[in-house]
Amino acid sequence: MAGKLKITMVKSMIGRPEKHRRVLRGLGLGKLNKSVLRNDTPAIRGMVQAVSHLVTAEEVTNEAQ
């Protein structure tokens, strides 16, 4: 887990519990189809897993940046 994760919000947070909204905002996602790069840490992986039905995540290697 030394690389980065590209996290993209693919479903809206409308009608979702406040806990899911806070996780998305904590990841830096506020708009649909927005992508962010985050370090691949256990904390970020846990956040992605909590809202996995709203986001897609893919690993990005250092060469591809």
C-alpha cells in the first residue's frame, strides 16, 4: 500500500444517511463524477469501503502519475 487511490463519486449523496455524506466530504468529494487522488492508507481504504456503493476506486502506481 505505497501508491495512491483514484476515487470517483459515481452516485449522488441525495437521500443518503448523514454518516455517508460526512465520509464523502472527508474524502473531498462533493460533486458527481469528481475524482480525487488520495494516499493508499488503511484509513482511506476504510472510508472507501463505507461508501463503496457510491464511489469507484482504482489503484494508481507512481509511474502513471
